[in-house]
Amino acid sequence: MRQSEAGQARGAAVSRLVNLRGIGRHGAAAIGLALVAFAAWPAAAQITLGSPGDPPHIALGAGAFDITPSNHKDSQTAAEFRGEYRFGDMFWMIAPFVGVQGTSDGAFYGYGGFGVDVNFTPNLVLTPNVAAGYFAPGSGTRLGYPLEFRSGAELAWRFADTSRLGVAVHHISNAGLGKHNPGEQEILLMYSFPFR
């Protein structure tokens, strides 16, 4: 009987030890997470939204339209050219823009939208943006409806004169308004310069 009591006591001690180890692991994880958050705080504190000191810009770009063509017979990659007028921060940190883009297949997209600058440093800027506008397909990829929506982002380097050089990636789709909605992805090299 004493042997079984000793076994039970040993089992209870092991059980308590395992529970303490479990608490220890969770506690260590919590401490580790707190240390990571504390270490990341200075970096997070440097991120700012909007660019209120920047003037309006003219943005020009060149790249590829429909870089992931669907299986539809008219879907194909084409060269793309883009021009935008960016008004700068007008509504708090929101910067509206208007633009046109065309492809080597004769497609045309005229649009308006807005973006928000996310400044990781004074020079490194990510600008998520959305737009809507009229699309005419030309002889290439047909997107299924005249009204098309664009979403994406531009990652750019801002120079001392506020000009920017970056890469823009976007998706254009009719959001299910048409029966045919293949969507398309595009990537462009963008350069914008202040327009004063």
C-alpha cells in the first residue's frame, strides 16, 4: 500500500511539474511576444500615414498588362502605358487621382480613385490605392464590362525633391457586374514628379 501511495505521490508531483512546465512555456511565449513588440515599437512609431507636405504630381509608367492571362481566347499579355495626375493629400491623408492607361492591343482605361501613403521612412513609401473607371478592350483582353475597378499598391522611393520612382502592381476586375469577369493583373515601373 505504501508503494502505491508513493507512486501516486510521484505521479501527482510529475503532473504538477508538467503543469508548471506548461505555464512556463506559455509564460515564456508571452514574455517573448512582449519583447518582440517592445523591440518593434520604435520601428512602428516611425511609420506615418499621408504626405501632407508633398505637392501634386504627374505620374508616368510603363509595364505589362494582363501578366497572368486567363484561358479565354482573347486574353494575352500586352505592353501598358499609364499617366496620372495625383492631387496630393486633400482629405486628411487621402490623396485622390485621375488617370488614363492604354495597351499595345489598343485597350483604354480612364479612371479616378484615391490612395493613402504609408511612409516606412522619409524615403520608402507604400501607396495602397483603389479606382473605378471606363474600360474599352481594344483587340486584347476583354474584361467583360465597361465599368471596371482597380485595386493595388505602389512601392516607391521618394527623393528630396518629392519625385518618386517605384513599382506598381494592380488588379482590374468588373467585380461580377458582367457575365464574363476574368480580371487582370498588371505591373509597371512608375516615375512621378512634382507639378507646381
